[in-house]
Amino acid sequence: MNKPDKKITEFILKHHVLTLATSADNSPWCANCFYVYSCSLIIPLKNSTSFFK
């Protein structure tokens, strides 16, 4: 398996939260994921979701 590009790895190492947003039936949804990056593996720290109306 190929390693990710160095720029991507540096970006991921500088951060620790991923925010994923989408919408369904004209309602937006948002989820935050705290993570730790180890080599080429991202390990989620907490499983939580939230939504906005």
C-alpha cells in the first residue's frame, strides 16, 4: 500500500478534529470526529454526532 502524500500527512498531524457535514431532505447534518493519526491509520477517539435544524 502506498503512503499518503507528505503534504496530506503534515496537514492531518497538525489537526485533531474532522467535521463532516451533509444534508438530507433539505435538513443539514454535522458530525465532529476527534482522531489520532498514527502512520497511515486514523484512530477515532470518540463516537459522537450532532445535527442542526
